[in-house]
Amino acid sequence: MSTTTPARSTWQTGSGVTIDDATLARLDQWWRAANYLSVGQIYLLANPLLREPLTRDDVKPRLLGHWGTTPGLNFLYAHLNRAIAERQQSTIYITGPGHGGPGLVASAYLDGTYSEYYSDITEDTEGIRRLFRQFSFPGGIPSHVAPETPGSIHEGGELGYALSHAYGAAFDNPDLLVAAVIGDGEAETGPLATSWHSNKFVNVENDGVVLPILHLNGYKIANPTVLARIPDEELESLMVGYGHKPHMFVAGFDDESHVDIHRRFAILLDEVLDEIAEIKRSAHAGNEQRPQWPMIVFRTPKGWTGPDYIDGKKTTGSWRAHQVPLANARDTPEHLDVLRQWLESYRVNELFDETGRLHDDIRSLAPKGALRMSDNPHANGGLLLRDLRLPDFREYAVDVPVPGGSISEAPRVLGDWLTDVIRLNPDNFRIFGPDETASNRLQSVFQATDKQWNAEFFGDDVDDHLARAGRVLEMLSEHQCQGWLEGYLLTGRHGMFNCYEAFIHIIDSMFNQHAKWLKVTDDIPWRRPIASLNYLLSSHVWRQDHNGFSHQDPGFIDHVVNKKASVVRVYLPPDANTLLSTYDHCLRSRQYVNVVVAGKQPAPNFLTMDQAVAHCTRGLGIWDWAGSEVPGEKPDVVLGAAGDVPTLEVLAAADILRRELPDLKVRVINVVDLMRLQDSREHPHGLSDAQFDGLFTSDRPVIFAYHGYPWLIHRLTYRRNGHSNIHVRGYKEEGTTTTPFDMVMLNDLDRFHLVIDVIDNVPSLGSTQAGLRQKMVDERLRAREYTRAFGDDLPEVRDWVWPDAADAADESQVAATLSTGGDNE
Amino acid sequence: MSTTTPARSTWQTGSGVTIDDATLARLDQWWRAANYLSVGQIYLLANPLLREPLTRDDVKPRLLGHWGTTPGLNFLYAHLNRAIAERQQSTIYITGPGHGGPGLVASAYLDGTYSEYYSDITEDTEGIRRLFRQFSFPGGIPSHVAPETPGSIHEGGELGYALSHAYGAAFDNPDLLVAAVIGDGEAETGPLATSWHSNKFVNVENDGVVLPILHLNGYKIANPTVLARIPDEELESLMVGYGHKPHMFVAGFDDESHVDIHRRFAILLDEVLDEIAEIKRSAHAGNEQRPQWPMIVFRTPKGWTGPDYIDGKKTTGSWRAHQVPLANARDTPEHLDVLRQWLESYRVNELFDETGRLHDDIRSLAPKGALRMSDNPHANGGLLLRDLRLPDFREYAVDVPVPGGSISEAPRVLGDWLTDVIRLNPDNFRIFGPDETASNRLQSVFQATDKQWNAEFFGDDVDDHLARAGRVLEMLSEHQCQGWLEGYLLTGRHGMFNCYEAFIHIIDSMFNQHAKWLKVTDDIPWRRPIASLNYLLSSHVWRQDHNGFSHQDPGFIDHVVNKKASVVRVYLPPDANTLLSTYDHCLRSRQYVNVVVAGKQPAPNFLTMDQAVAHCTRGLGIWDWAGSEVPGEKPDVVLGAAGDVPTLEVLAAADILRRELPDLKVRVINVVDLMRLQDSREHPHGLSDAQFDGLFTSDRPVIFAYHGYPWLIHRLTYRRNGHSNIHVRGYKEEGTTTTPFDMVMLNDLDRFHLVIDVIDNVPSLGSTQAGLRQKMVDERLRAREYTRAFGDDLPEVRDWVWPDAADAADESQVAATLSTGGDNE
């Protein structure tokens, strides 16, 4: 396995010589070998090189896999190998049509990489037998391109992200070529359709080059594809409109010899690579114009080189070639004979020697070592991962003289630290977001960097921190942000995605795929750990007042928690210093998805940095200063909180309880790391039952205020001893047009209702505190009436601060700064 | 409110007369009125028509809303009104930039509709005051276009679906024009980027016309937009590539008078509408060519007519105009004066009479009654909804002589019924799916209809049931399928979306938005109920063997269950007859999202149709024939199942228990309607505690086999008396490359493990049945080893049938048909 990047490319123009006949022959031999190995994987259990007559028992009993896209993928791989070897151009291959797994496995095997990574898959007949048998076989490898596939950074399940991943890989890799094959099925998806516009963001000098190859094989499972069924001129217009210079290539629909086809494509590929080299050269010479990057439209029959007709039905060149075209190969001697003829058509004996080893001459088509696309270390990003140089987050702490004694927009504080993260890591850390880095209060970063943008500029009057190069990438497509970031991380860099909480559901299924990648790679020894994927959700559901209450649903956390505990982490830091500590932890971590939810509105700070570090290290803890416990005695009630708004309301409730019921022993617990609530047998961060009972007790009522849907807390704690005593207040989808505190009241998460919950659940209070209970009901009504009358929250509610801070506020006017004005988002 | 559609349009060409000066003046007056009312909504609490000097107290304390897109929306609305009135063309307006809520509310008010729908918002000064005050005010209306907005079918929260919704509305409404404004921010999203291709699916003769208007105002929250920063030629190429004829219109960047601008746009709009009329005419005359539908690129300054500079910063024509450009209007007299001048610039006294009523001459710009876009009944689809004519599903029943006595692919049986649903409802029922209607076994429908397709045709050899008109729409974009279906339903028709279970997460956030729409409209009296949105997920996570195990995650159910109980339903029919009964129920229902999960692989049928109807009516029930209870005695253990694969395994476990432990009293419960498990206080379908205890007992162990993530069952039942006795087996993300039964074993959901669970949880068995327990462990090992050796499941496991059926099988060979061959998907 190669652990260093290939030597620096000079983006050479071509060798200058015409492609000779020997090379063309070699290209065809390679292609035949790859196609043979692909068909073999799908169909054969034994007799791998047909050294014996093919029998029914040689064929797998269950035929699974996708043939249709595979020969095209193999063709392109062969030709890229030729060009890479000639130009010594570091290149990775993104397989958009990822169901073409057999092709990429075959190519990696021909490269020699497969046997290097998997020593039992040897370069001989027995190795090929094992290669075939393992494919989509119990205990073997998936039928799609997968983490197990050398050279891949791209799971072949859900379609749509080939180009986003490709550009993510290209950012900050100025010497890298990313050949991105896009299936015409995939091209119909929304995420792919917009990802073409990535070319307005990539920087010619500092970033690598993406070469999109749109593979028009014309069909999906049972339908034609849209882009294969519009006139050529329309398709060319579309590509021009996307900002590309399209090169149209058609082959396989007539009698043209394969050698002629190879010649035409080799010439085209050289032309395209020369165009790219010229664009690079021109940029180095100072040309700042956005180039018309070349792209290739590669139109071939689906299932090219397979049987034309099976049982009288057109197969090659139709949707019938999509998966296993000869699904009944074992049924009859006639069908078996179709398979035999198909396999024999590749003339495998000309390709492998008697031991089953690929002839050296064919192998010489491939480049060596790390220049092999299957062994390029960029496709095993952990190999290239450098630790971030992180400034000491403690130095960015906000001053918290007493709990609640200062006010911050937590992400703004984080932004100060991120500014220096960017300064210290100028080429391997990026921030992605739809359009919200400033709105989410990270605007400090623009002191150190800009938003990278390579479309037109209109001047500083209207272009806010736009530049041809910069660490922040913003496009109004959550799919793009996620895809770019995934590509960037998978190739060994670091980054984060800041997004509105409600809109992060847009990438639910992309998260699934990335989490699966992490889970699977944890068990693949040659895959090195990559940096975690970090979310910052700072415009959250409790402050929808700025967004017309269209931004609902805190359920991304629920979605994330469904995944393997080994790859997901969820943090809800309650203030600025805890956010700093949390994010430092996230940026140091590997192989996780970290979800951090932290509101951007001005809010009180509760913990000094020392307290914050200790609190975040524990992940949750008792806030002694907020409770009213008696040392050595059990509390009467536990108030728990996870999330910034819930924390504020719990503290305000604790304040009321102190004043109204001074003898009540209240414990206040704050949770930063949500997974701490879970059982230690379920999640590595989980508390043991003894620890949990020590905090929450096993028999006292727990009133728990939670940021998201309340049932998640029940789910995380249902096995706990005291679970039947836990009463959760959370988000209930009751939001409507209202003010922040009214929003909280609508969901019964407000301080007054929490006090009511305490009265209703502490047995000794229920009968004696009817008066206090009624007072709380009245307070809620008064608050509601005020919002309806004045369009704002009651000042005393809105500006409430923790009593210690209120004492200090006589001098510092802390409370006054809580009022918030308009907000541009 | 109009309850009938406007008279049939003849898609007239224009009036033929030049637009006269009076009309141009009226257009400008309308536009000024709409802009004034928009600014007023954002800023004013009182003094609505500035009849008094503007004071600080007239301004809202919290300023929320979006100005930037609004004047453009108002301009287009005014011009469409003119054209509609002239041509009597039924038209609805899709507001892609849905945050421009003030504009659509203002336009509906000027149309007169708003006061008709909301009688307290009168057409006088007091009505305008209320109109202003309610906007984004506690207890008022959202700041975005919302269900509360007359004329809207399109929630203005998450962006990306304007065109999909527009085409969904156009299908089967041949006389309807759908003017779809697309913001240039929205245009960057993936779903929008691919939705342009909808024009390859719409049928000229049978469907309505979508007129896309790309509103290039150039900026998002803090960034320029991509499409506003590419050369005009590139943008035109893009639109041509998408299959459109673009008309470029630029205004507002120079000194051109508003009258001249109105004249140019009015002429352009007439030209475009004439082109559309000509396309319609040509199609009626037999032209089958896909037309180049016109579209308009409408480039204007953002926040057009607002203050050019505020505090020295460029505002109009910049991102600063996006939301509330003058966020500090109350701060200083100077800022208040900016607002005053801005408001006064519209010369409101020329527009409204002394009572505050719009002058009749201006009002005459709008069409009458249902031709008003704000009152078009297509935008309140429930008004037009016709019940489906449903064939009696009982007649499509499969024969089930004994439980397990026949084998079906359940969706194939459903397909037979759907075929007749299509026959009986040729113009108001459609099936949407990415590419999988046949793969999902609904192929019978192609006996009655085709897949609608209006790109190129290549002949029957390769075009499988493609036709210019048909009831099935397939494009490889789940976003498109969902968006089309939503648009179709919201305009009063019926439909379903069939999709792979794992990929349905792609539309998680679209589901959120639609569920929110349903929830809100439940409380809007003038919004009539619409047909439910029905999913059929028939390629589910337990049968990933055909898909390389890339299709993971059954969590869509979890996502759905997070929404208001009043709008979501989840069904897991265990066999063909229950699926028929379930789907009949779904197609009759209103205002729900129905999620139906039913596997497509051959599987045994358990219930006769009479039993199925009874079972589905109850939603869950005891399967006496499967259990071994003793009448009048409590069972020793309850085996519960929800989902087809879990049902099969539970029955196989019950079979083992009967044989091995004939004295054990086993109760078998099957759950079709998942919401029955929930508390009746949480969900209208929920069981009371007494009912629940009657079924599941409060003290006996319950071994529950569930289709999805196990914790959902805990979440639904955590308040039940017997909850601590419920042990759930479900999906645990352990899938890898394997066979179906091995997949079940990996997740401990298999029959052998369920028996182990019984032994471990029934106290009397634990000590005495170590032998049986070991036997089960051995059976699992043997099954695992077989799959590793042969690539298939143990025949006796794979072909297991319920004993009654096994007895019958000697004659009928039922079991043999269970083996499945290759599967094209």
C-alpha cells in the first residue's frame, strides 16, 4: 500500500506521439480482461478461467450484481491507466454508477492492488476463483463499490453525489485529477443536477481538477434515461450552460472495431488532458477567468460486449442489461451456453498465463505504485491525514464572573477560535454551509479568510468576503455542502458543516451513507481513520421566530442516534465556553459524525472555562450552584436539561423553586453529551446504571427539559432503574407564529410549567402547593397575553438572569443586553 | 370562495391590441399598492395608511419578514392578473421564493380574496391595520407563504420544490396555467436543478402548462446567487439545455421609467402566452414533438423600490435587502425617516380612498372570482377532490385455503387491484416512483396504462410501456416523485409513491413540510381536506440481498412517527390480503400521510380476505390458529410481530414451540397498524391501557419481532403496564453481504433466536430447557455454515411453511415455489 502521494504532477501536455498499435492492443486486452473478471464475479463459483468445460455447478445459485454499467467503467479505467502512466498524473476515480462494483474490483485486481490489500486473493487461478466466489456471496464483499474496494471513496448505494464528492476531493489538492464517472441514471437526481455548478467554486491554481465523464448508457432499471433521450444539441447546451466544454463520444452502436474505438477515445482523452494542462498553465500565468473545464459525454450501449439478445429479447443496449441479464443461467443447457459464449468472447486464454496470472505486457498498461487509481492514497484519506494545529481554546474563553454573569452568542465565540484554526491550517480545513456562516454567527472567520467563489464578481459594495480562494464554501444546496465535505474528509482533510437545524434533514440519507462508510471502515484494517464529520446546528427549532416558523423539526438527532453507537456523537453545549470545549474535542476526533446543536441568539454564560472543560469531560454533571441540595441527603426532585434553551428554563425554574419553596431539595443536572444517558452496554459513552442512579437517583422524580422530541430521552433511558420517574418536556410540534418564550410555553417547556411539573410529581407538594401551582398557571397566562398585545415577550421573562448575575447586574447591566433586535437570515 | 373551476380556457392568443396607457398605469398602481402593503406588513403596527405622521410607536417592536424577493413577486402577480383577465385563463401562482409571504398576502388582499376568506381583515383602514399587525406577530400569520395564504399550495419554508409542485398541479389539468416563480437561491438546490426536466414528462394535450419564471434578483442571505453570476449566454444555454425557450427580461438597474418597464413586460408576457397557445394548438392538430416550452428569466434588483442605501451601505440590489433591510427603524429619528420616505414613495393616497378601500379602477386589473389566482380552486384542492371509484378489493383476494397455504408477492396482488383503480379513475389517480414500479411488482398496472414520457422514443424493443400519456411517472429522483405527487394531491387528486425503503429518507425533509401543511390546514376552515399521501415501500431492508446491502435503514418510520399523530399512519401488512385491505383504506383516507411497508418477495399468505379485513379493521389482533393458548387461561408468553419478515419468523418460532414445548401457552399477536401500540391519549388509533393489557397482558413476557429499529416499539409502549416485560427484536444495522435468512439471524430476529428469547424470559423454562436452547444455538450455527458454503439459505429454513400448509403441500407443491430466482432491480 502506498502511503505517500505520487510525485508532483506538472500537468503535462501529452506525450506528443500518436498512440501506437501495441498500446491500442494492450488497451483492448485490459478491457477484455476487466470485463471477463466482471462477468466471472457475477456468475461463477468455480472453473474461473474456463480451463474445464463450463457446467451448471460452476454457476452461482443466486445471481446478484449489476452488469450494465460495468463495461463502460472498465473501458474508462483502462484508458485512464494509459494516460496516467504516460503523464505520471496522480488521479483518483469516482464511480458514480457505484453498482458497477464488479468493474472496480476487476480493475483493482488487474492493477495488482487487490492482491496487495487482500493477500488471499492471489494472482493466480485460485485467487481468481476466490475473487469470483466472494462477490456478493455470504461473508464476501458487497456487489457495489464499497469501502472494501481499493481506490474508492464513494459508496455505490444511493446515487447523486459523484460530482460533489469529486470536487470535495479536489479542493486543496492542486496536483490531483479526479475522474468522475456520472451515470445517466444518477444524472437525474437533484443533488447531481446541481453539483455541476461546483465548477464555479473550484480554484484553478489551488485546487485539483475534476473531469466529469457523463456515461450515457441510456437505461435505468426499466426505463430510458432522460439525458440519453434529448437531442445531442440540447445535451451540449446543458453542459455549456453548466459551464463546461463538452466532448461528445459515441461508440458501440455499429460495427466499428474495438481497436478503432480505443484509438478514437485515446486521442480524445489526450486532447482533454491537454486542455486541462493548458487551463492550469494559463492560471499559473495569471489568467483569472473561470475556465470552461472540459467534460466528456461517453455514449455506449448498456451492457456493452454482453449478449445482444437473450430469449429473443434485446439485452445489450437495453434496460434488460441493468443487473444480471442472464438471471436463469443454470436453468437450461441453452442458457448455460449463452453464458459460456459470452465468457469465451473475451478470449481469456490470451490474457492470463497457465498459472492464471495476467500477462506482463497487459499489466504494463497500468501505472506503478501510488499512481494506480486503486492505490492512490487520496482514496484512503486517513493515510494523508495531518492533525489540525489547534489553538488553545481556553484562550478564547468568555469571562463568566458568576453563573449567568455574561451574555454571548455562543457560535460567535466559537467563530473567534475557528478564525485561528483557519490561520493555523491554511490548506486542510474548510467550513461548508448553504448561505449561513455569517447568519450563524461565525463571521469572525472572515477576518482570516474569504468565501471561495469563481463565478463573476460585482465589487465590494455587494460582494461580502468573496474571493477566488478561501476556506469557506457556501452554496444554497445542503446536498452540495455535505457532499463536498464528505469528499474533503474522505481524502484526508478536516472540516465542518454549519446549517439550520431543520434543514439538515435534507441530507438525512447522505448522513446514512457516510455513517455506514465509517462503520464499515472501522473493520477494514487497511483503511486508515479519517477526521470526523462535524455539524454545527446553530439556528435551531426554539428560535424560529426569525424564520416564520417554517423551520421545524429537531429530529435530526433522532435520525443520527439510529446509527451504530461507534460512529455517532451528539452534543448540546449550553453556553459559549462549553461550545468551545466541545468543538475542540470534535475537531480532534476521528471516524465519528459529531452533531453539535448550539443556538446563535444572545444567551447567558453559566460556566467558566475551567468549569466548562470539567463539565464537557464528564459529559454531564450536577450544577451544585443551581440546586438546593442538602449534603448527604437525597434530593426531593431532579431537574435535568439538555440544550441551551432547556437549560435556561430549568435554571429559571430552579430560581423560582428556591424563592418559593426554600426547603425543597432540588438537584440540577446538565447534559452536554447526550449519549451519556444511554446504557454503557449500548454506547461507549453511556453511563453505568450505578453512575446513572448516583446522578438521577432511582426513585426521585426527574423533570427533564430536552431540546428535541421528548421520546428520545425515554429511548435513551428506558432501561434505567428510575425510568418510570422521568418526565420529559421537549419539542412537540406546536410551534406557530409567536415569540421565543411563547414558543417555549406552547411546548410546556417553560420555567412555569417545569415548576408545575415539580409540584405534580413530588408527592409532598401536590397536596400543599395548590397556591403556587395556580400562581404558575397565572404567570403563563400573563406572559401569553403580553405577547399577544405587544408582539414581544414579557421583559421580566425575556431578561431574566440567574440571581447571582442579577445581583451583579446592578453594576454591569448584563440583563439589558439580552434583548435582541432584528436578525438577518 | 369559488368552488368550481373557471370556465374552460381556449388557450387564446392575446387580445391583439397594444397594451394601452390606462392599463400600464393600472399595472403600476397595483404594483405600488402591493409593495406598500408588503412593507406595511413587515414594519407597521398602526397608522396603516400614514394618515397621521409616522411615529416610532407605529413600528413593530420586533421586525421579521423578507422584503428582498417581494417586489418582484408583486410585479409578476400584477402582470399575470392583467393577462388572466384579458384571456380568462385559469392560472395558479407557485411562489418558489416562499419567504416573500408579504407579497402574496398583499396580492390576495388586493384581489379581494383575503377579506372574503378572513372576514376580520376588511377592505378599509382598520382592515389594513389588522392585516399589518397579524403578519409574523404572535397569534397571527407566518412570515412565509403558508397554508393560511389564499391561493397557495406551496409552503414557503424549505426551498427546492417550486417546479415539481407546479408540474404536479399541471398533470391532468389541461386548461390550467401554472406560473411558477423560481428564486435564484432556490435554483441552486438539487431538487430544483433537476425539476426542470419535468418538461420531458408533461403531456401537451392532457396536462396543463407550467410557465417557469426564474427570478434573478441576484442575492441570498449573504451571497450572490450562482445563476446571476454567469454570463447571459451560459444561462441561456442552460435553459435551452433544460429543454426551454428562454426569454430574457432585465429591469430596474437603470433610469427606465416604471411605465416603460411595465410595457416591455406586458408585451413579453403576451408573447409568451401566445407561444403557449400555439404549442397547445399545434398539439391538438396532431403534432407530437416535444415543444420548447417558453420560460422567462426575470432579472431585477433585490428589494426593488426599497431604499438604495441605508447607513451608507448599498441595500436595494444587494444581499442586505434579503430580510428586513431597515432592522433598526425604531432606533433613531433618521432611521424612522428612511422608513417614512420609503413608505411614502408608493404614494398610497392615490391608491386607497379615504375609507382605506382600493380604488375600483386599480382593482379592475384583477380577474373576477375563481380566475383570481388567490381564489383559484385548484389552489384549495379539496374543493375539487372527487372520491376515487374503487373496485371492491375483496374480489382481488388471493386464495388462502389454510394459513401459509399459498404464496404471493403481495405488491403484485395489489398491482392487480391498482390496475382497475387506474381503469376506473383515468384522470385523477397517478403512481409515482423513481424507476421501480415494475421492480416493486406493480407491473400489472401496465395492462391498463403506460409510463408517461415525452422525451425521445426508441421503439418497443427497448421502451417498456412508455407512452406520451400514462398514469405512471418515473424519474430517478425521489425529490421529483414526492414533489410531483404533493402538487397533484394539493390540487385535489389522488396518488401514491412507490419507493425502496432505504431511499425514502431522501425526501425526509419534504415529508416534514407536507406533514406540516396537513397539520396546519386541519385548523383552517376554508382549506378543504385533500387525499392522503400514500407510500408503498416494498423493497425493504430485510431483503437487501438483491442490492448489495447498500440499501439500509428502516428509520423512515421513526421519522414519520415524530410528526403530529393526527396526520401520520404507519401500516405493516403481513401478507397479500392484508395489503389489499390496507391500501383500500389508504386510498379512501384524507389528510394523512400513510406509510405502508410490504415486501415484494414471494412469501406465504396467512389470512383469507375475510380474516384480513377483520384483522386490518382492528389494526392488530391475536392469531388464534398460530398460538397454543388454553381458553380462559393466561398465556405463558406472547409473541408479537409487526412486518412481513418478522411475522414469518414469529410463526416459524411458534411452530418450533408447538413441537418442542407442547404444553407452553403461546399467544401470537400480529400488528398491522403500528399506531395501535401507542397510548390512546397520544394517537387517535392508540389502544386504551385496558385493551393493551387484554392483548399483551401486563405481566407475561412479550417477545416482539419488529420490522424496523427496535426502540420504536419501546417508544410506542413505554407507558404500558407491562412495558418492562416487552423484549423487542428488530433491525440493528448489522447487515452485510449475506442471504435473507442469514440477514435475519445477524439481527437476532430469526425463529431460533426468538425461541431462545422465549426460553430466557419465561421463568419456568430457563432452568429446564437448556437442551432446547442449545439445539436452537446449533441450528443457527448450521444455517450460518450452510450459507457460507452454498451461497444460499438452508432449504428447510427457506422453504419452511406453516404446518397446516405443509400438510396441504404434499398435494400442491406450495413450498417449492418459495425459492426465488434472480430479480431485476
